[in-house]
Amino acid sequence: MMIGKSVIRKEAWDKVTGRAKYTHDKLQQGMLHAHLVTSPYAHALIHEIHFEKALSVPGVRAVVTGEGLPLTGEDLRDRPPIAFDKVRYHGEVVAIVVADTPIQAEKGANLVQIVYEPLPTVGSPRAALQADAPLIHENLGSYEKNDHTYPEPNTNIAHRTKIRKGNMEKGWSESEVVIETSVAFSPSDHLAMETRCATAEIFPDGRIEITASTQSPFMIKKLISTYFGEDVGKVVVHTPLVGGGYGGKAPVQLELLAYLASKAVRGRKVSVWNTREQDMTTSPVHIGMEATVKLGCTKDGMIKAAEILFLFDGGAYSDKAIDVTRAAAVDCTGPYRIENVWCDSLCIYTNHPYASPFRSFGHCEQAFAIERAMDILAEKLGMDKLELRLKNAILPGHTTPTRVLLNRSNVGNLPACIKRLRELIQWDQWQRIELNARTVRAKGVSCSWKTSTIDTEASSGAIVTFNPDGSVNLMSGVVEIGTGSKTVLAQILAEKLKMDIDDIHVKMDIDTQSTPEHWKTVASRGTFMGGRAVLNAAEDAIRQLKAIAACVLRSPIEDLEVGYGKVFVRDDPAIFIPIKDIAYGYKYPNGNAIGGQIIGRGNYTLRHLTPLDKETGAGKPGPEWTVCAHAVEIEFDKRDCTYQILKAVSVVDIGEVLNWKAAIGQIIGAMSMGLSFASRETFLFDRYERVLNPQIRTYQPIRFGEHPEYIADFIKTPQIDAPYGARGAGEHGLIGIPAALANALSIAAGVPLNKLPLFPEQIWRAQKGK
């Protein structure tokens, strides 16, 4: 009834009319404002901080520094909320000035005087591994960590994930053709429309209320309790609509600063808000990487061995970068059957802004390295590039790099994705054509897959309550970050209850005191985990409705059905009672009453997941591996190395489409991000590792009028344990697009293009061997 329909988002009217409220829209009279003092150096000792002049500014209430604060970090406690003895990246917070108005806070911040002693900087992962590289964290060996994080003291390695599968000696001995290639790209930004912001207020009874633009409200609650010893029950986090996140709002940063600022002014409400420049340099960024891939295969193209080294630029602090590097490792081979695998994925400290998840969580990075190698291997074999991928496609019965046995439900159908892509991009008609002496058209392809490496105990909850008119209220901890997830959850509920979706009212904002917990709104888990919780809550409500109706209708519970606004006898639907008549219990003619308001509750915890073995990587990191195929068509000018992107295609085995237009929109949106990242988005650093382009006018993402034709399509191989067979697909349109663009341009330019972004100058340098 509801599955597959293109339902308008529940929050659409509020957004298009401007009624929607975001975190920074909730400013109140009397609220104080904070301004961040940030470091002009990427690596320096802090000798003195003088803030007396700042305190003399009218309206300035406090200056907060980092002395005595605990170290923070989910996996590895290596980051002070406010730098005190040392700064490790350009833009790091060194002090917070709190004042009555933003202007007064900024004036005070400009008067804070800090004496620095600059230190040598580290500007790339490979440089960080050199024997003479300066140590960014001298005390790495003493930091608190969880059981599955493995820092290497006296180095710049925050964590190493190892994958060891099969027998490498056997793999290389069976390989008749071997290639090796290296790729690289620098950190970049998420560039969400809404910059990160948070407010905090501490009440006399100890209650702490935080409002934040975040993907992780329940993690904020947990971490403030962990870091600062606060009673977790007294920490309440509110999250209204979020103006984009893409992984950048999964870490917890400004929320801690807002809490510290409020504490410094006796609990008054304080707002912390990033300017665009601060959002791009001070807050977490998209990770960078340098990688080497070596593949061996038989003469007919069967891959026998893969040796992979991922060197991730985690920046100054490990934060969520450790999880990103682990995620890249677990799917390191791409969606191909390779029985002999050696992979090391390192999270490495540099003097760059620290990294966070970025849409696809390490997979577009991993896919760029693997898919460039696949194209180079196909060229050496003289084999059709799609044919090589089809020949080695991962299938049910094969195992992942972490040795999980795959089946039709948890991996889907990659060959079908490839075959559909071949049709949509018209691959067999041509791959490269010369239009004239100056202009070339070319097509590039790639494949990708992804599983969600999240906490093994990650859970999601949902509550449904009935109104007297029979309509339903839905509450879920999934954050609406622009993906339409809560509308999809309403569709799942409407399908289960066989009711009109207009009669389902969805609570959009999150209140951690009253909203059931959802682990984090990341990793394309909203539909899967939140959907399973909603289905369980619906089942609970159905049981209650049937129990009351059975008494009223004098019928066995097992003979009853719920749907279409009533509870009815299955074999005689003419015998029924409207749901509205029992939604709050039932009152008999004599005045006796039974039941009460129908309140359904449900939760879901991911099952059978395990941590990875430290030495081999063996383990089950996620519930399913969604497979995809991608293509990009470009027109290339051989004279000046400029190009136009004409067409981009993604085919995803989505299992089942719950909302057609929403799914298409998610895939196309992800594709556009992939093209922007691959073609132009990057931070430019000077020789002191300071960011030179922290403004949209100099960073220059892809803009309206520059987009190609987008084509998104789906293969439907149901995932049995997912809601109505649907896989989450918010990230998957992005994963293989950077590689497909690089493959297309490599074909057009006639040289391997292994460094992103693909500026015309970068292509020219590759052609000239510079």
C-alpha cells in the first residue's frame, strides 16, 4: 500500500515555507554568545595565554582555556577540548570568549594574546612515517583507549587495522600478471549548508540541556557524562532539523565547548556557532589518504592476490578517523572475490585538521584506490574493463576480506548491477572516441560495495502512540539530516498498520529524555535499524489492539486482523470495530472500561556482529554488503586539459525501494558529491600546513549549471532481515563515482590519473611527467 510510493516528506512544507527551525534559529533573549580563539599555527607549543584585555571588554563574561580539562575521544582519548600546552593543527581552539553579544565576544577574542613556539610540521601520511618525522603525540602510549584500538607509541600511528586472508605466497605464485599503483588525495570538507552549532545551559538542580546540530545526540549525552563525570540522566540533548551532516556532524566537538562555556558563566545559556571558515578548519573534515595497491591475476583475468596499504591522513587527533580506516580495511578488496589478501590500513597523525566520517565512511577512498588498480590491470591484460569486473564479481558463497560467508540476502547481485550499467551507459557502443583533433569523449566505470562497521551493540528504538481519532504518533531517535529517513519510517509503519500515511504524525526533533534512543544517524542505518524498531513497535501496538477488540467482538485474538482503520474478523470483515473506538481503551454501555491508550514500543539491536581479530581482521563488522556499479562520461579538451562531465550513472542493489523519488534523490545527491570531491574539492595547504582556502569562493564545490545528466537505477535483491527487504542507500551513489571519473579521464588523457582532485593542471602535470 505504501511501499515504493513517492511520498512527499513529512517536513517538506515547513522547509519550503521557511517555518522549519534549526539549532541556530532557537536563539533566545538573554542568551550569551561564545567566540572561538583559534591557532594561527599548525604545530606549536603554547607558552603563555593572556586574556586580561579580553575581560576588560564591555559585555565579556568569561574566557575559558584548556588547563585541567580531560582528554576526549571515542576510541582513543587523545584530544583536549581546548588546546593548552600545544596546538596540533591550524584552526585548533585555544580559548573561548563568552559575552553578551556575538560582536562583544569577537572583540574579546581578538584581544586574547598567546605566545607560541612554532614546531616542525607533518604534512602527509608518508612524511609522518619517516624516521625523522616530529612526533605529534609524544604521550601516545599513555592515552586511554578501548579494547580494539591499537596505537603504536613513539610513532605517528594512532591505529592499524590488519587484514590477513588466505595464503599470499600461493596467490603470487598463481599470478601470471601483476600490477602495482599508488593513489593520493588531501583532506577536504563536508560543506553542509548549515554550519555546526550548539547551545548549552546548566540548571541549578544540575540538569544540563544542550541543543545541537548533530547526527549523534545520544552520544553527546554519553560522552559529557564520561568526560566530565556528570550524571548521565541529567544530560538532555535536543536536536531539531539538521541542515546536512554527511558524517561531519557525527563527532562531538562544539557541544563540549558549549558545555564548558556555560559552566564558566554559572550555567547561563551559551551559544557556540561556527563561521563558515571555522566550520572548514576548526571542526572535523573529510579524511585524506595515500595508498598503494598491488594485484595479481591469471592471464584470463582471475584475480589471485591483493596487497593493499592504506595510509589515512587522520589529522591532529584520531577521533572518528580510526573507525573510518577500519571500515576501509574490512572491504579493502572492493566487491571482488580475492582469496589471498594482505592489507594494512593505518590511521596516521598529521598537522592537518582532524578527520571525521564522510559520506560512505572510508569506502569512496578505498574504492578510488582499488578501482584505479582494476582499470590498470584490465589495460595490461588487454581486457574489457567491465568484463574484468564481471569475471571477478563477489557472489553468494564467497567470503569477504574479514571471512564472512556471503549469501543472496546479505550481498545482493553485483553481476546484475554491472549488466544494467552496461546498458545505461551504452558501454558496448564505444568507450573512447575522437570528436575532432582537439576533443575526446570517454567513459569510465567502477564498482563498489559497503558494509556498516558500527558498534556490535548498536541499537534503535521506536514508540508509536494512538490518538483518539485513530491516527498515530511516531517517535524515533533517527535524526532528520535531510535524507527523508523519518518519512520512510512513517511509510514502513503505514504499510504495517495498513493505514494512510497522512494519519501518521512524525516527531521530527529529538529530545534524549523522551525520544527512544537510536545509536547514531550514520552509515545508512536509519532505514534498517530504525525500520526494524518501528516494525516491532507496530507489532506491539497490534497485539494491544487485538486484545481489546477480542473482548469487544467476542472473537479469538488469532482470528483478528488490524488495518484500514479498524480491527476486523479475518474471515468475516463485516464484523469489526473502528480503531478510534479502542485507541484509548473501550467503554461498555454500562460504564465499565478496559484497556487504555495504545502505546507500542519496539527496539532492534544488530545481531551476530563481532570485533575484528587484531592480527588477521577476521570478524563480522556489519549485517550486509550493498553492491553498486557506476559510470561517468566526459568530454576532454586535449589542448588545455579542461573537461566537461556529461553523464553519471549509478546502479545500486537496493533490495527494495521504499520511496522511489526519495531513493533516486539520495543516489543522485551522493553522485554529485562524488563528482565534486573528485573534480575540484580539496584543501590547499601552505608549507606550514595552514589551510589557504577556507571559504566557499576559494574552495569552489560543484555549482548549479555545472551538473551532468544523472541516471540512477536499482536492482532488487531483497535483504531478508531488512524492513520489506530494503537496504539503506544514502551513501552508495557516491562510493565509486570518484574512481569512475578518474578512469574516464585517464582514458581520455592517455595517462594514469591517480591523484585527486582532477584539476586540469593536475592532468597537465601527469601528461608532462611532473
